[in-house]
Amino acid sequence: MITQIRTALVSAVLFGIGFVAVAVPLSLGLRAATPLPDLLVLSPKLKAYQAAPEKYDTVFVGTSRTFYHIVPDEVERGAAEAGCPDWNVYNLGVFGLTGAEEDWMVDQVLAAGGDNLKRVVIEDPLPNARELSEVTTDRARYFNDPALLPAQIEAITSYPESLPKRVFRAGMQALGMGFDLSGVGRGAAMAFPPGVAPDPMTFDMSKDGFEALGSILTPEIEARRKDFEDHPERYAEELTRYGAHSDEDVTARAVYLAERLDRLTARGLNAALYISPDLPELDRTPRTGEAVKALPGDYKVLNFNRPDVYPDLFDRDLWFDFSHFGETGARKLSYKVGSEYCAMSKAGKE
Amino acid sequence: MLFVEARFFLFFALVFGLVWALRSNLWRKRILTLASYVFYGAWDWRFLGLILMVTLVSYLVGSAATLPESETKKRKWALGTGIVFALIVLGLFKYFNFFADSFVDFAGLMGFSAGHVTLNLVLPVGISFYTFQAISYMVDVHRGVIGARRSFLDVAFYIAFFPQLVAGPIVRASDFIPQMDTARKWSDVAVRASVALFLVGFFKKACISDNMAPYVDLIFSDPSTYTAHSVIAGVLLYGIQIYCDFSGYSDMAIATAALLGYKFPANFDSPYLSANIQDFWRRWHISLSSWLRDYLYIPLGGNRKGNMRRDVNLMTTMVLGGLWHGASFNFIIWGFLHGLALMVERTWSDMVAKRVKPLGAIGIVLGTAITYYWVNLTWIFFRAPNLDEALAITKTYATFSSAGTQNLPAIVWPFIVGISVFHFVSHRFRIGEMLGRIPPVGFALATGALAALALSFVPLGYRPFIYFQF
């Protein structure tokens, strides 16, 4: 029996060696030959910016709270009325943007932007995935690039949550990377192209990357809206999160964000951190923004997730769901963003 | 639970470890039977009752065979009841709506009006396979080929054994039941050959069949928009898809059973290299064709009652074989076309072939090409969603003309040629068996490397095996 177990274990180890020896180089080789998949919102918005970077001097990179909240025209109007005329703003917000994805996106902007680029505003990105289905998508696979591993680790370890939760996210990330390194599907996708080429992802660029939430309805968006409408009492409950005690230490996240701002500043850019109004994050992101400001250095933080400072932004009628404004709210916020960013920039920080 | 899913590997690892850790044959059978029910229940636990009922009836009918010789009438009655019961179960779940609708349509044609009676029944996975196995047990016991089992567990294990439960091979009671009398020995298991066979099956199913499926779906869903060469490619790709899908499943089933110590008969033997249709049916879905031969064609009289009766028996067997696959006129036509080819071939053989000099190698090549062409033509009816589409595709396939302008990607023709050459080479040199003969260290490394290579060509998203629907 022991001999049989030993034989089985040796065989399994040898099988594993054979597997890894072929899967990893094959996967990496095929990955290198695979372009960025055509991703909803991300691809058309990035391509549009790369095609005409000279049109914009200010780029906002962030999550759905950049995508649905930053109206370039309103930011420009707010800035102009505050004394910063002629800003040209581009919204490069993409829903579900995580840390490594945001780093990658900023790199793309810097590579394409050239001399015309003056200002880059980043957002506190979303935490990494918690479910297996989220780490095996085309998008997740692309960003499971081994070259982005340090960025993934930094994003996970800096996120203000308990150690077991971070360990769980790290495990999920490892599964995602293992899935990608196994190479599953890569050869098939390359050797057998679809019989009918799918239509490329498109996006209405008439608003420089902004989309009003609810202007295009999907079942998920409708469900979010319905949930918001059906639970008015939860709105008040969410507001009580602000200022409530939380034992999640935001220091590491603040340092993580400050490093990203430093990197942009070192390139001669006027960099800022934008903290969007977001009800479920009221106990976290406002503190993170303040922690960044408190760090040694001169960081510009547009911290709008503060009901006591911006009570007019927390009127329930402005909200589409618990995390996002509708268009009216987005315009109101954007005007303030432009105006405050200009004020900070004029105070000798540009 | 599919053989290519990660959860199957977990399930199998557990069952494999448990079975070989036990010494008692009885406990092994208990565990395997229980695991088989878990495996089946993973699809739809509601049908476990049905399979248990079929098993109980088979067991009771088998027990009736032990009645004394003087009770022959009772024995025959029991066997008849058992077979009718199995056929009713099959007919009710699989054919009721088809025959009811066909009756209504026929009555309408005759000028009568009949109301539609439709039963909203879900087709239980594998019902065609396990009912045929049940019939095999009842008939084999009453024919005296094997003895009736005293243990209900033995019958349950035979009918439910998970490697073959949902899509065959249809294992004969006389082949399988004697194997369960003694504890299987690990030393008798050809581990490397079995692992190699599983890998070959996995490759056929996941890397070839599943990659062909999207192209086939395109052609069969809208043939009129495609050029003639794309439609023909689509038909040939379906021939490749269904072969790799079903023989891949059979390879994995045979390998899985072998790793648990049980031998299943081969189900395929490079069928597309057949030089005639008769040869094709000796090499395609062997367990079904031999089942139909032994339990239907021969009892009908086979070729013992003259040419006319032989042809009728052939056609009856093939049409019923077509109907076995599903309740649709397309399957009946598919069976009819095969029956027709067999009749023509027999007649040719009787009247012409005996009087002319054989063509040798040229004849074999010509015969193989004609057989391949015909078999693929019949697949059109097997795959097409309805008769109209089938006829449209057949027209393009036969006349090489189509008004469509769309093309499948250019890769498909080199792929068809490449896979055909590989089919021949792997048959000629028995590549799978060669893999199984590599020494242990090299084998483990090679299978690891090949598994990695295969995984890269597995398209994302599982497709169920085609034969699960039967």
C-alpha cells in the first residue's frame, strides 16, 4: 500500500512538473501574442483618448463613480468660473476599476498624453475580486499579467479591511493567476476565430467619456434603481455611516494613493485624488482622503464624500442608486470638482 | 457533471481513493453504486426514482428466470412484462409527445380533428442507455447467458455504474456482471493505458469537438447565407464533431471504468476509415449496433429467411435505431438512409461484386470515400433542426451550389484535412496505445505536458456531450 501511495505521489509530482513546464511558457507566449480584448466601455474610451490626446489636458481615471459622475463640460465650467479657463477634460472612468487596472490605465494615459497633458486625477480604486467568476473573465485574465503582480499585491495589501479578508482576496487573485497561467482557452481562441466576428464595442463620445447613469438601461442598472427606490429608509441608514467608528486602518491605503500621486507629480503633472460621494463607503473613503492630506507632502485631495461639508450633494433626489448620482447630481458635483480643483491649483500647486 | 469538468475530477479522485482503499468487494460495490447515484443526481435527483424503478423491475424479472422449467409460461410472461415496462418508460418520456403530435397531424390529413395531448415531461438524461442495459439483463438472464442475481445491489450496480450511465457504451449484462463477482485487483489495472485513453478522449471532446461546435451551429442555423464550400465544410465538421464528442466520451468512460478495475467493450474503431456501410456499423457506436443486431435484427429473423425478409429486417432495425436517438422524423430518415445503403450494398454484393474482379487498393479507397460521403450526408438529417433545413443543406452538399455569400474562417479546410490525416495516422500507428507504453517516469512527464497543451486548446465554457440528449 505504501509503495502504491509513493508511486502515485511521484507520478503526480512528475505530472505536475510536465504540466507546469509546458503550460507556463505556452501560456506566457500566447498571452504575449494576444491583444487587449475588446472590453465594454474601457476599450472604446481608451482608444478614443489615444486617438486624440492633444484634445485634452485633464484626464480623470477611476471607477464608475468617475464614469457616471464626472461631466467634463461641467468640470470645465466650474474651473473656468474659478479662474482656470480653457481646461479640456476627459472622463476615463470605467466601472469596476481595481488598483492594478487603474495603474495600467494611468500608464496608457501617460504614454499617449504627451506634452499637452497637464492634469491627471485618480480615484481610490475598488478592491480586488472576491469571487472566482470575477477572476476568470477576459478582462481579469488580461490584468492577471505577471508584470502587474506587484501592483495587484499592493492593491490587496493596502486595502483597508481585516487581514482574513485580504488573505481571501489574495487567494482569489492567486486562483485567477493560476487559471491564466494554465493557458486554458488561449490556444483555442487563437486557432479557431469566431465564425462571425463580433461587433466592436462602441461608446458615445459626444460627452468626452461621460455617461449619465440610467440613460442606457440594463437589467442590472434597473435592479439597482429599483432597490434604491424601494428602500428609502436605507438612505438615512447609510448616511449614519459617516463619522461612525471603524477599526479599519486606512494608513496603508493613504500611502498607496500618495505613491501614485507622487509618481504623477514626478512626471511634471498636476495630480489629484478624487473621492466621490458614495453612501456605502462613507465610513472609509472620506477617512482615506483625509489620511492622504495628512501625509507629509502637498497632496491635492478632492474629498467630496463628506455630507457635513457638502450637504447639498446628499439630497436623496440627486441619487440614482446608493452609490451613484443621476445626471443632475453628476453635473452639480462636477461643477464643484472643477471649481475646487482650480482653486487648489491656483494656490501654487499646479 | 461532465467528464471534462473540474468537479468530476474531484468526484472521481474521491471515489477512486475510497474504492481502492476498501478490501471488501461488497463495500466497493456499495460505494460505487452510491457514487453512481450521486453522479446521476447531480443532473437531476428527481429521476433517481425512475432509475431505481427500472432496476427493481429488472431484478424481479431476472428472479423470475429462476422459476422451475414447468413454469415456462410465467417466465415468458415476466420477461415480456419487463421488456414492455422498460419500453413504456422509454416511450413515455421520449416518444409520447412525438407520437401524439404525429397522430393529430395524420388525423388532420385524413380529414379528422383530434385534440392535442401534450405531456410536459423532461427527458431524463441517459434513459435510452440504461433502459437498454436493463433489457439486456432481463433477456440475457432468461436466455441463460448469465444467472439471475440474488443481490439487488448487483443489478443496481450494473445499471447505474456511473462511467456508462448517461451515454454508454451500452454494456451487456453478460460482459459486466461476471466482473463484479470477484474483487478487482489493482495489479490488473493498466493505469498508464487508461490514463492515456482518458487523455485521448478528453482531447477529442474538449479540444476538437467543442472547437468545431460554433462553426457547425452557424451553418446549421442559417445555411442559406453561406457559400457552398462553407456549407460542405460545416457538414464535414459536424461529422468530426459528433465522432470526437461521442467517441471521446466513450474513451473517457472506458478509461474511468478501467481505473476502477472494470472492463468495457470498445465503442468505436476509426469508423471514418470504413470501406462500406456494413463496415461502418461494425466500427461506429459498436455497443448499440451489436445490441440492435443481437436483440432485434437476429430475433426478427436476420438474414435467415431470404433476401427480401433480410432487407425488411435491416430497414426495420436501422429505422428503429434512428428512432432510438430521438423522437423526430429526421432521426427516422437518418436510420432509413443507413438502412437503404445497407440494402443497396447487400444487393450489390449479391448481384455484381461476386461476378467482377475486385479492385484491390483502389476499390478500398473508392469505397472509403463513398462511405465517408454518404455517412456525412446522413449526418445532415441527424443534426438539422428540421426537415426543411436538412433538405436545403443536402441540396448544397449534393450539388455544390449555394446562393449564400458568407464564408467560414479559412482555418476550417486545413483543419478538416489535418484531422483526417491524424485520424488515419492514429489508427495506423495506434498513437493512444503507444502513449500507454511509455515507461512510468516519461509517461507522467509526457501526460503532464500533453495535458497542458490540451488545456490551451479547450475553449472557455463547457458544452454538454451530444449523446447526453439521447
